[in-house]
Amino acid sequence: MKEKIKDGQFQPVYQILASDFNKYTFVDVDVEDNVVYFYRVKRINKDGSFEFSDEIKVGVGLKKDFEIIGNFPNPFNSETKIIYTLFSDTYVKLTVYDIVGREIAVLVDGFQNAGKHEVSFNLGNIKVDEITSGIYLYKLQTQKGYEIRKMVVIK
């Protein structure tokens, strides 16, 4: 049985009887633009017990209020510039993480006007004991969502 959140509670939206098929498809036609929906599957076993799948989040018709152009150069040795465009005035948080998810630096944390922005990420300004060669992630977050990109440090 597939369920989605409605009025703060998961509600059944579709039921599939057991069969030999391993894959099932469901198209929800009762959706609105600019809304995020949460779905999960409830499996009912023959003995009456049941299990829930992890929730799946689906955004319908959502428009991001930014575009990440990228970071240049990439790979880089000591400094790179992260370039992005904001389509409207908004709160922005730009954070750098190592590959295991530890926060390395917060480059932006505040309100910014619409337009093109360039932010430098300089390894010499980082207070982390040692930045090694490898893959790092940066996350640009606004009020309407976020995007994560990777960058490569070569020392």
C-alpha cells in the first residue's frame, strides 16, 4: 500500500495486491505545483504484521531561487571561487564539508540580494588542523532548497 502525507498524517493512496512482480509503478495525479509530498510503502505480511519503507520526498513544480555556476578552478591547490546566481533576494548559507560530512567552513551565512555572487574558499584561512588532498563538498542553501556540489583539492 502506498501512502502520502495529508494534513500531517500518512493516508493510503494506492493498494497493490501481492503478485510475482518485483517492481510496481504508481503515478499520483492528485498533486499541486510548488508542493513537497512525502510517500512511503506499507507492506502487510501474511501474518498481519507490517513494515514501512523509508519516506521518499518528491517536489512537484518547485522552482529554485538560485543556480550554482560552479567552482573554478576545480581541482584546485590553495584557492577556488564558488560562483552562483540568486534569482531573488534571499537568505543564503554556503558551507564546505569534508567527504565524511564534517563541517570545514561556513563561507556565507546571511541575506543576499539577487544577482551573481562569487565567494572565495582559501585553504590558508581554514582553522582545521590539516586539509588533505581529496574530495570536499559545498552546500548552497536558501529558503527554497539546497544543492550540493563536489570540489577536489590537490596538494
